[in-house]
Amino acid sequence: MAKRSFKVWRGDASGGEFKSFEVDVDPGMVVLDVLHRIQSRQANDLALRWNCKAGKCGSCSMEINGKPRLACMTRMNSFGDDETITTQPLKTFPVIKDLVTDVSWNYKQNQRIAKFKPRPREADGTHRMYQEDVDRVQEFRKCIECYLCQDVCHVIRDRGAKDEFVGPRFMIRLASLEMHPLDTDDRIPEIRKEFGSGLCNITRCCTEVCPEHIGITDNGIIPLKERVVDRYFDPVAGLLRKVRGITVRK
Amino acid sequence: MLDVSEIQTIEHDVMVIGAGGAGLRAAIQCSALGLDTGVISKSLLGKAHTVMAEGGMAAAMGNVDKRDNWKVHFRDTMRGGKFLNVWRMAELHARQAPDRVRELEEWGAVFDRTKEGLISQRNFGGHRYPRLAHVGDRTGLELIRSLQDHGIHQGIKFHMECSGLELLKDGGRIAGVLAYWRETGRFVIYRCKAVILCTGGGGKAWPITSNSWEYTGDGIAMAYDAGAELMDLEFTQFHPTGMVWPLSVRGILVTEGVRGDGGILKNNKGERFMFNYISERFAPETADTVEEANRWLEGDKTARRPPELLTRDEVARAITAEVKAGRGSPHGGVFLDIASRRPADFIRRKLPSMYHQFKELAEVDITKEPMEVGPTLHYFMGGIRVDADSQETTVPGLFAAGECAAGLHGANRLGGTSLSDLIVFGKLAGDGAGTYVKGLSETPRASDEQITAAVRRATDILKREKGSNPYLLHEKLEGIMSARVGIVRNKDDLSAGVDELEALKAEAVDMKAPGASQYNPGWHEALSMRSLLITSEAVTRAALMREESRGAHTRTDFPGESPEWVKYNVIIKKGASGMEVEKRPKPEGPAHLVALANAKIEDLESGKVGGDLT
């Protein structure tokens, strides 16, 4: 067992400050274990969210030494022996208390996305889809909604453009519908106009912080941008559609 | 004096408590029936314990092996549950699970596929055929996300981070629920005509558990306080494979899918010990040589299943016995090896979360080394007693579905039947509540006195000058349950456990949470201690009463199944002077179902038994 120093942001919407804690740490612990030890021994009312403690639910998102991380997947031995560990709430969302932020904006974005509209079932009552056709969609559906990507996205974090861009999490949710073999809805005009696909400037910060290692930018957002370009700006594609008599919604 | 009119009040026809798989499915059903439906959840939407489910959901669709059908699934469920299951629930579940799974696909779920493009199904313990629809090893996430993304467009009102405290009644009937917002600590009265409890189990009473903080038995305790009967709580499932090292991750689940996909268990001598633990009931259907087990893995349909895929109670007991005999792994478990059985890319594709979890939390590469695993408290088979078809409890207007309800699983749950349980009985609970609400001639109304008393009980914890630390009491509770009500039990331990729980209850009377009511986890912890104490006492008293070993309940003083005890359920109810425990005769099954459950597998498959049932 070793003593470690923690600085934990404590406060609420009206303000707050970092408080120091000295904690006994056992081998194999993650940051969330240490915060729990602080909570049970030194600060019973320390607010933080967590559930599964195994990187599957995406509740314990916070900024650890300045980086957006899941506290349950951040091992203490990933830091230097004498390093002080600083934990603070996600910066992009309003603080409720201590390490807990108000992430309700994300739930509102999800609500704006039109629901899945499958094609009819086949004659035998099944839907046939092949594994190679669903691999990409399954990658996007690994998302645990930890919102670390939303937290780190420049468009939301620095520009505060929450009205114009839904953020990486919901771009890949849109991608998971757009690329779903059964979905019949045309989502391209909304992806461009309502959800702001053009605002992403491909810095890949979201991809870097994703604990599920989803290729958010390369596999999700860029292909969506390409579909938008095909629809609106590609003269060849436009001509082909005209020749074939295909009309598309813009 | 507290004025009830000043407390926020929200009205719905039906309130669903809990937003895991059962709660979401129940809410979707209520909404489809035209009811004004509200859902409260302790966590944010989509974070419920359902996301932790890994391996899959059992449904006899026959996509991988055409010999599968609901009758074989029903037989597996009854045998896995050691014949203590409620017959009708096991039947409804086996019959309806396939439609519920296909419905999820209609709502956007993307399951792994067979070569023919159908929903793929994997092998699991106790299931005769590959039966689990799955998405790698993150099936629970797929289930909850599909229901969530469908549910938010159905007009359901979701009230997130809102915890239920007490059920409100008007005479004998349900009239609502008192809850509090975690964010502000303010109270809220939900007035409604029916409540559906979908609150899960109470695994947090044990120190080594796969359960999250939410698993504090809230629904079980609320139902008990409201006068509902509880049933068969002695059956607590220890999943055989939880992580054992490092200590901080002890108990985190290692999916049974590892064994379903070929993983084997070994002791520290390198022996594949499960061959030594094949019980009589399963001997005719289990491989007894390594050679036969290997042929099964290679797809030989004439080979019998390897013993690693025996039911969870049997595997957990075998691991405990190996460790006790000194043949355990360095950290007190045994070895689970898939590295030597399957190529690395297969493991990473079929078990991505396990690969990830061991790599990041234990620094073990499961494509190269074996995992160290041991039993972890995983699931409550028992819970609130319900009617099989409507899921109504013994309190009018109160329904329960999913893990908090009893009956489907009997003495032991088969892997993969928890997710299918949620969607089958979540829907039926919604139907049941719908029928009940439509039959009501007037809206029940809870009295102010009930509400003020409940609010006072909750706020006393904050107002008191000093008192005991709820976190430390919780640790004490875990110590008691681990020492007295573990995987192997006896009368002396259980009796001592009852006494120790009584003493702990006395200590918990003056719990104190420092700080204000705004997002105060210490206060939340104290409030959930009440649920945990009721639930733990019920488990312990039920375990003391059942004098036999059956499924997940093992008594060293009463080894083996008793032909007498299979005829009884253990019922728990709130009495005038405390908890009442009753040994009550279990209703006999209908003849056609009894015949199915007892049939030889050949006779079932040839249609000699059950051939007339569709």
C-alpha cells in the first residue's frame, strides 16, 4: 500500500476549487477505486457518477490530469509514483456538483434523430443481412455514450456551437442508421443542415479519446461528409442522377 | 409541519421504476396501449445494469441448429432450474422469446449473423443447442440501446437520476410512488394507477459481485414494505467466472461465452477438472472424455457437450471445491483458457470486451495466457412473487418484471435467459398493467400522512447531529453476507447471520449523511442501505428455512436435492412483528409440461413426447 496525492475539484454551478486528499492505494487500483476510498473515508458527499466499473456503461467520464478519461479504466500504475492526480468534471458541460455534470443536452440531440425505419421483412418473416454488411454498423453501436468525444470536440468545447453541430457521438449514431442495411430513411439533408456535418474539421480528437476505439472520424464522420458532397456538390453524380431520372431530396 | 402540496407532483397512468431492459420494454408496451407512461431511473438513461450483460439472449429460433424449438428450451430451463421454476413462466418465456428478439431487430438491433444472413446463435451452459442471439460479448448494450432509441420516440416520459423511496397506497391498492431527484435532493410524488417494478436484484450486499451500485434490492424492499409476497430468495447465483485479480476488479464478470466459444477450466496442475464434477442429471448429455469434448468443439453434432458448459451452479461449486482442495490459481481462483483453443483473431472478434477488459484492467492478453477466475455473486433467481401471465404481485396495481421478480429461473438461472426474461416479461407486465388500469373505476389517491412519514424517514438521515457512516455499515453488511450467506451454507452460519443482521439493523437506525441534499452520494448510500438490509434479511431467512441443496443454494448440513422440498416455495412477507417466512406448497405443473420437462431428449426430438404441442 502506498500513499498517493489527489486533487479533486469540488464545488457546484456557483463555483468551486481543488481539494487535496492523501489516500492509501493498493496494487491494481484504478482512479475510480481511489475516488471511492476518498468518498467512504474522507468526503461522504463527494459527487461522482459510476455504474459498471468495467468500461461498459460510460458513466464515470471526467478529466484526469487534463485528459478526458473513464475513471474506471484509468489504472493508477499508468502515472508516475510521485505524480499528483487531478480530477475535474467534463469542461464542455455545466457542472452540477463536484465531478458530476449536466449532460442532458446529449439526450436532447438523440431525441432529434428520426427513428430507425426498417424495410419490410422477407416472406419467411426474417431480415437477411450479412456479417460483412453489418461490421461497420456494429463498430458504431459499440458506443457506450460516455460523451468523452463530445467533451473534447473543438466545435462544441471551444466554439460552443451546440446549436449547429450534434457532436461526434451523434454523428456516429447517424452513421449507424445511414449505413444500416435495413434502414430506408433518407437522412442526408438533415445530416448536413440540421446536424451540421460540415462543421467537423477532422482533427480526430474524438477518435483519440474514444474508450471503445471506434473510428469516429475516419469510419463515421468522413463517409457521411462524402455522402453529403455526393448529393449536393458532385456535378458528375448530379448528372448521372439526371440522366437516370432519379430525384433526391436536398 | 411539512405541507404535501408543496412537494412536486407528477401524474401518470403507469410508473415504471427502473430503466434497464425490463423497464424499457414494459414502458414501451404501456405506451403502445395508450397509457400515459413515466419511467424513473437511478442513473442516466442507457446506463442500467443491463449494459453489463455480455453473452447473449436465449431464444429457440433454430437459426444455427434446426433441431431447436420452444419445447427443448423449456426442458432446459426446468432442468437448469432444478424443477423449482414456475411452470407457466418457463413455458411463456420459451414460447415468446423468439418474437421478442425479432422485434428488437425491427427496432434497430444489429445481431451477429450466420452465413445465411440470419441472427447468429451461440452455445452456452445448460442450453442443448446454440441458442443465444448475441452481439460479440456486448449483447446487453445492444439490447438497452435498441430499446432506448426506440422508446424515446414513443411518448414515454423519462425522469432520469430519480430514485424511488416508497410505494404509496390507497387502501390495498397502489396509488403512486414517492421518489427524490438525485441532483437536487428534492422529493417528487408520482401519482399513478399502477406501478411496474423493474429494479433488478440486490447483489451489492456481497463484497465480490458483478453487480453495480444500483443493485441494492430497492424494488424487492419497496414491494415488501407495501405488503407484497417475496419468493425463493435463497437462490442467489454465483457466476462461476468473475475476475479475481487485481483485487480492485474482483468480481467483474467474465462471460460464459468464453466457455461457449471453446474455453476450458484448468486447476494449478493443468488438469481439466470439470470432467470430475458431472452430476447424474446431466451425465447422459455431457461428454466424459477430452476427445469427445474436442469433437463437439469442432462441430461434430453427435458429440456431447463439454462439462465446462454445465449449469452455473455446478461449475461454481466445482471451482470452489478445487480451490478448497489446494488446486487453485495464485490469487484464489482457477484458470480459464481460451488462448490454447482458438486463434487470436477469433478471440478478438468473438470476445472483444473480454480481450479489452483483461488487457486494460489486469494486463493479461487472453489470446496468449489463461485468465484467473472465480465465483462472483451475479444474480437473484428469487424476488417478488408474481402471476405468470400478468406479472401482477399480490398487491393490486403493483407489477414486477425482470430480475426483481421470481419464478422463471427456479433454483438456478441458465446463462442468456436474463436478457430474454427482461423482454418477454417486461412486455407481459406492460400488458398486465394495461388491463388493470383499464379495469379501474376510480383513481386511487394516497393520503398525506403516508407521504410526510416517508419524507421524514429520508430527511432524518441528513438532519441528525451525528450517527453511523453508511459506507462503513455497507462494508459491514458485505462482511456478514460473505461469511454467513456465501456459496456454501449451513445452519450455524445462517442463524448467526440472522443475528448479525439484526444487530446491524439496530446500528443503521441512526445513520448520518453529512452535507446538503444536493447530489449527495452519502445520503443516497444511506437510503439504499434500508433496501439492502431488508433484502439481505430475506435471503438469509429463506436460506435458513430451505433444508436441502438445490441449484444455487448449497447446504453442507443438508447435501443433495430433497424430493420433498421440490414441492415447496419459501414465501416471505411483512408481518406485524417483523419478517414472516413460510414454507408453502408449490402448485403442480400441468401434465403436458411435466411430460416435456421429464422427457428423454430422444423422445422429445422424435416427437414421441410433446409431438402434439405447437
